[in-house]
Amino acid sequence: MKPTWACLSLCVACATPRAPVAPAPNAAVPAEVSASRPPAAAKSPAPLSTVTTPPPGSSPLPLGTGPAPKPVAQPALPAEPSAEVAVTDGLARGTGDPADEQLSLGDAAYSAEKYKEARARYRRAEQLSPKDPAPKVGLVRVSVAEADLPLDYASAPREPRIPVLLKQLEAALKLDSNYGPALLERGHLLLIQGRANDASGSLTRAAELLPRHPEAQSAVGVALVALGQTRESLPYFERAAALDRDNPDRLGNLGAAYLLLGRTPDAVKAFERAAQLAPQVARYQSDVGTAYLAENRLDRALPALERAVDLEPQRASYVANLSYALQLSGSLDKAVAAAERATQLDPKLGSAWLNLGTALAKRGRDGELDKADAAFRRALSLDPEDPRAKANLEELAELRRKKSSAP
């Protein structure tokens, strides 16, 4: 299966900064976004066909946990498509010589997911032109596709096949240290390992060398978000979306960056467009629903979040997001049920436990304050540095004191 590179997941519950929450619902609205690379001839990570999406610890501020970030004064999403023509992932240069013809055939086979044929073509090109780095990059791409590696940010820090592939790319870069496709693939693999700092240098140089390559631009943005430099990432995401405006993954990454920077109206526009382009993809429904919640548009958020769960009922983060929206709507029984479901699907999802605790505390039936306490403590055990779990436990203790002292 052809890779959709490193998908940066934005989980609102893991957002930075995080603010304490009171007994009111604690937002756990993970917005998963990804950026894709155009097929090998069109993540985002879709989430880098290669994946590129912001990493878990960098997601938007959890809704309901404090004041929203101040908007950043920057231009909104461009209204018109860019006049520039985006480049594709093809490695052939169009020279027509025998080696380049093999590269072209290899590109076509790779795009069609005929990896055995693609490998044979790239190997033949390497034999015909041993000093050309392009065939080596093609062989790495085929290996990544055949290996079916997890392509999200930091998804495979100890994957034993990645160092081997990085060595192959280093061999290509020894032939030409400024070969953009090799630098791009190297950056992708470093992102998968979670080495954002190393990836950033390689990807920034690739973006300079490949200014019309959407994935090269998007991948830099992913690395910068992983480094906590969201403001710096925005021009790269905007450029990627301008070059590849009908790719929902580009718009998803752009929307995530806008949301992280407090530019909620722009995030809504980007997510709405992504959801229109890919109505059957749960991620975009969840993203746009999260953005609607940030704008207090519950009437639009609920249907989108319900749609995300319908499309992908086993994704805990989507169910947790829906639970939070249900709390806001006053449907506490449904909110508790959804939060419990989210904790069952992923017992390590802290946002699900926070949502469960707040829903139980708000419903307040006999014994449910004890259950809420247990849920908050579970969230705290998963992330001892999360101030929201601590704040909720303090608020819950105060609520108990008031109830016990009431006549």
C-alpha cells in the first residue's frame, strides 16, 4: 500500500498549553490531522502519502479548559487557487536517456502500487546510471511502501528497518547532497522516529530545493509543530495548501495550525473544505466538529462529531470528542456512555477519563462522585503533569465538602 506520510495527530486533550478545568466538562476533543504527499505522481502525512500532521503533544487548546489563545494577526486562507503548478513525486527528469526512461517507468509502477515492477525499474536505472541518486530514492520509497510502516509522527522510534533505509538515503546524498527528494524522504523517516529536530533541517532544505512540492512544504510544517514552533509552521502549511488546494490532508494540517494559533474562523474554513472534499473520512468530520465547538456552534459540532463516530466507531478519540459535545448539549446520560466507551476503546486516552469524570460529576447520581474521582485519578496517572486532572480533583473535593456541610 502506497504510503501516506506522517500524520500529525492533534489531540486536544494533550494540547499545549493546558489549563485547569473546573467540575464543568473537561474538553477532550482530539483533532487528528494529517498531511499527505501527492500520489506518487499525488497526509499528509496524509496523515506524509507521506504523512505529516502535528504530534500528539501539540494539539489545540482543550475546549472548556481555560481562555482561548489570542488570535494571531495573519492573512486568512487564500480565496483563490495558486497560479503555480505543483510538482509531483516523480523521479524522472524527462531527459529521455535510457536511465531516465527506466525512472519514468518506475515512477508509473510505483504510483500504480506495482512495487515489484517499480523495484526492477529503479534497479535497472541504478545500473545504467550508478552516480544518479534518484534510483536509490525510488528503491527506498518502494521499501517503505512494501513494509507498510506506521507513518505518524514518532510512531516507530525503534523500528529496525528505518536505520537501514536512512543509510540508503545517506548513500544517495553522498552522490548529491542537494538532491531534494532524498532530503525529503530522509526527513519523513526521521519524523517517524520522532526526531523532529533532525528532520527539520533535512526537510527545510528539501522545501528550499523543491519550492513547488506540496509535501515538502507540509512536512516542514509538521516538524516545526513537533518542535513547538506552530507560528513558524504556518507559512509552510499555507503554501502546501495553496499548491495543492484539493488535497484534504493539506487543508487538515493547515486547519490544525490555525486552531493551535487561536485563529478559529480560519480553522473552520480549512476543515469545512477538507470535509467537503472527503466526506467519508472520519478525521475531517472530527476536525470540523472540534473547530465548531471552539466557536460554540454546538448545533453544527454535534452532527459532525456523530458522523465521525459513525464512520469510525472504534476510534477512541472521536468517541471522546462526541462525549464532550454531548455534555455541552446537556445529554449527560449519553455523554457518560460515550466517555465510558472511549475508555474501553483506549484505556490510555487521558481525555476520555477526564470527560468521564466531568460527566459523572455533573450528573451527580449516588456514588458517581466517587467514580468521577477515580476517573480523574486515572487520567492523572496517565499524565502526572496534566494540570487539568489535578484541578478537577481539587474542585471535586471542594464540591464534596459543600455537599457534606449542606443542611
